[in-house]
Amino acid sequence: MKFLTIWLLLLPNLLFAQVKDHAAYMANKLTPLEKREMRLKNNREDGPYLLFQFGIRKHNTTPGENIFFDIYGEMDGAVASTYGFRKNNLSIETGLGFIWHNSEKVYFLGNPNDKLRTHLNFNSLYLPIGIRYDIPLKKDKGIRFGVHSSANIIVFSTEKPTYGQNIPFEKSFESKGISFDYQIKNKPIPSFFKIGIHTEFSIFKSSFLLIQGNYLISPYPYRILSYEWGNQNESGSFQDETKIDGWMFEIAYKLPLNIFHLEK
């Protein structure tokens, strides 16, 4: 009798424990439809996300017609992967990007038939630190519109000329008696700023596609090459400045990390 009394007292606790275990088990056995609904709900909540961006940039560092497209100015690009966190309508982002910059200029050396065609490349890894503000245009938050900006610090660049190397130009003529000298000046911490607007669309029931328009600003040239030349009885000088600026069009894929936390 005493054993039966103890059993009756413990039975509710045992049954409650089984109910909890069953609920925990079922939480991990969601149907495909339930998972889809939960991802659709979670991807629009506050939290962390990954952003993968690709952009085409137009700049006027190269005067005249573009060497690849029938437009004025040069076309280059950039790619970036960033980690962000949204709270309400405000997001903060950081990550790593790669931007390439090609510039080509022609300088005449007294005689119109004697000229230099200089090539300045500045392909660089950069660290973006950005902020994004957008508001939903629909009640379900499937479409958002807003503005963004970032400071971008260049941490490494290729095509670094050093004094004593071959002068970075190509001769487009056959001529004798031409002499050159040049100096290179690099800024210690190059950077550029990006400001723009964006629109965000829900795709695949779990992620977003962003279309972004940006304006890039460089506060100063990153690299200055000063040339001095002599051509028989004539001489002169010129400078080539390298900086990242212009307009950029970007497409980005956004993956909210909340979709991997499926809990009822």
C-alpha cells in the first residue's frame, strides 16, 4: 500500500516529463510545410545576416572613350562579403571586399607622334564598415527601401610600383633619345566612402535580393606618380593620380541567419 501511494504521487511528474520530452522531440520533426512557414517568418525578424555583393563601377579617371565599352569613362567592379545585424530598421555591417581599378592615359611628348600610354592599376582588398537604414513598404516586410553608407579602408593592394622598376607605361611609337624619371608617393592608409540607396525584395521564401545604387568618394589620391621626360631639345612633366570614385551599380544576395533556428 505504501508503494502504491508513492507511485501515485510520482505518476503526474513522470507523465509531465514524458510530455515535455515528446514536445522537444516533435520540435525537431517539423514537416516541410512547417519549416517553410517558419523560415518565411524568421527571415523578416531582427537578427544577423550574410550579404554577398557584386558591383560594376563607372569612373572618369580615364578620359575619352572606354577601352572595353562604347561609353565615356572606365568600367571596373567590386565584390564583397559582409556580416550584418538588423535591429528594427537599422543595420550595421562589416566584412571584406575586393575592388579593381584600371586607368589608362595618353601623354604627348612634344612631337605629336611621340606619346606615352600609362596604365595605373590599383586592385585592392578593403575592409567595409557600414550602416544601413530601410523601412518596409509592405506589411509583411517582403519589400524594403532605404539608404546606406560605409567607410572602406584599403588593407592591401596589388600593382605597387617601387622606384627603380621599369616605368609603368607602354610606348606606342619608335623613337630615340627619350629619357624619363619619376617619383612615387603612396598614402599610408588609403580609404574611400560609399553612399547610396537600395531596394530589398524577398526571394526563395527565405532570403532577399538587393539592388543598390552608390556614389563613391575618395578624400584624396592614394598614389601619385610624377613623371619628368626629355625628348631631344624638349622636356616636360605630368602626374598620374590613383583614387577610387565614381558611380556603382550593385546586386546583392542577403541570407538571414534566423532561418536556421527553427523552433516552435
